[in-house]
Amino acid sequence: MRRWVFGVMAVILLVLSGCAAETKPVETSLFAMNIYMTFTAYGDNAQEALDASVQLIRTVESRWSVTDDASEIYQANHSGGRPVCVSEETAALISFALEMAEQTQGALDPTIYPVLTAWGFTADDKQIPSQEQIDTLMTQVDYSKIQLEGETLTVPEGMQLDLGAVGKGYASDLVTEVLRKYRVESAFISLGGNIQTVGSRPDGSDWRIGIRGPLGEGQLGCFGNQ
């Protein structure tokens, strides 16, 4: 009888230890796109999936940077109005940004970068530009003048694209695609304020995300999987 009890206990311990191993998180973090990013994934392919995700982030950052003179966006911004070829991912992101600009009637305009620069938002020297300076720069802001034909991009001379308003969210979508490609069924990724989840938590319960209320301390709204 005692041997039978010990045998059952041993089987239970093995099962529990196996579950613990299966739900052990794999985590990685990096600083990219001027924000701190954290990735957490579960499963047999979690490490490979996160390695591929980090490589993806590094790749798109090198293509979308407005300050890296080797990036596709920088080259388009400084092309003197000549067409340049961009990658498929960059073309897809620009197309999405232009679509959002159209839907918001220009409230989100990816050509606002010259104005951002005047305020010093892209550097450490914050300043308040004059209204005259802003008015002059606003003549260079007009998303409708950006031409995208397939993977050929033309930015008119004097104008500059900045995809920061949509780039991080779009990159998080690309990361979730990578995770699913590696058959990761449970993951949580944070690109600054851009949160994405894959599947449910390892125990099958919903992910829950808290969003701090903007109007006062102590306000917190929680949302789970739908």
C-alpha cells in the first residue's frame, strides 16, 4: 500500500515539474526606436522566436530611422525630390500611414517632421519656435504630396517623412506575426506604450492589462482577452 502511494506521489511530482517547465517564460529586452522594449514568450520555440523578433526590430529600425543616413526614410527625405526604392515592409508602413492621414483628414500627418524638429522633439535642445517659423514650416506639411507606387517612394524636396506615430504599433504587429510563425501560442510584448498579446496566459486564463487613467492618480482600467 505504501509503495502504491509513493508511486502515485512520484507521478504527480513528475507531472507538476513538467508543467512548470512548460510554463517557464523566456524573456528578452532591448532599447530600439528610442523606447525600451520587453518580450515574454512561452513554449518550446520561445527563444528562437524572440531572437527572430529582436532581429526584426533591429532591421525595421535601420530602415525607418529619420536620423540614420543609411535608412530608407532618411534617403527618401534627402533625395531632393527624386524617387527611391524601399523595402516591402517600409512601403506597407508608408501606405498605412497615408491611409491613417486620409481617415483623420490630416490630424495624423506623417510629414510633420520639420515642425517636430523646430520644437526640438527629436533632439535634446527643446525650444519654442515662433508662430512665423511654424507657419513657414507648415507649408512643407502635406501627406497628399507623398507619392508611393509599389515600392517606389517620392518625397518632394523640402518635405520629410516621420513614421514614428505608426511605426512602433506596426512593428509590434510584425513581431506577433513572427511569434505565430514559430508557433508561439502564449506571449506578451511591450514596445513602449504599445502592448500586444498572443493567445492566452500559459494557464489558459486571459491576459489582463492595466491602463492608468489620464485624469487622476489611482485610476486604473483593466482589460482582458476578448
